Amino acid sequence: MTARLEPGEQAPAFTLTDDTGQSVSLADFVGRKVIVYFYPAAMTPGCTKQACDFSESLDSLKKDGYEVVGISKDKPAKLAKFRERDHLTIPLLSDEDLTVHTAYGAWGEKKLYGKTVEGVIRSTFVVDEEGKVSHAFYNVKATGHVAKLRRDLGIAD
């Protein structure tokens, strides 16, 4: 089981390729708050719902000082199809070797249909302006997650 991050810890640094082939680093967001969320697979029902919710909320989240990035193990080409198909407005980052998933504790044993399997643990982290984790949420639900996150952060709809 990978270690879980706790509020107050330094968020693990990363540089990943996005769906357009550009490199995106956590360091790009220094001075701003960023919501980093991990999801199992592009173009699946739950992940689509979650990505669409974040995209639809992006303007109001930005107004409250938050950026958003989604990370999965999908290849950049699949992420590009996902963005196009669902008109997503959030950056989608590829972590094919699961290094960043592991560093954030978003890869490991989980229950799936009553069985223990190894896979992506749907997780969301809020990283503050100084690169520290202010919130760490593991095993989140895809549906309704953005609304719950807004409530947890005290952000009005």
C-alpha cells in the first residue's frame, strides 16, 4: 500500500505530458491553489461525469483562486480524444508509469465489486500557493464529488 499524503505535507513535484503533448509541472502553479485529481480511465462513465463536473465548474473555481488538473494513466492521445469528445476545459495529464499516482497514494489496493485489486484510487488533492497539501481526499465518488469538494473548501456554487 502506498503512503497517503496528509494536509501540511509538501505535495510531490511532477512534470507530465498533457493531452496536447505539452509538459505541465506542479511548479507551474506556484503562487496559485490547484486541485489535482486522479481518475481511473478516460472515457468511462464515472470519469466522464467527474471530468465534465470539473470542466463545468472551472470558471467559478478559477474565480475563487483554484486551478484544476486531472491525472490518469491514459496515453496523451486518448486524453485528447476524451477532451474533444466531452468538450473538457481542464488540463488532462498522462502518468503512464504511475510514478505520480504512487507518490500521491492514488495507486494501490482497493475493493472493486467485493474483490481486492490493485488499481487507481480515485483521489483529489488541494495544493496551496506554496506547494503544500491543504486537503487530501481518497476513495472519492465520481458523481457529486465537485459539489462536495466545493462545500469542503467553503466555495459557494
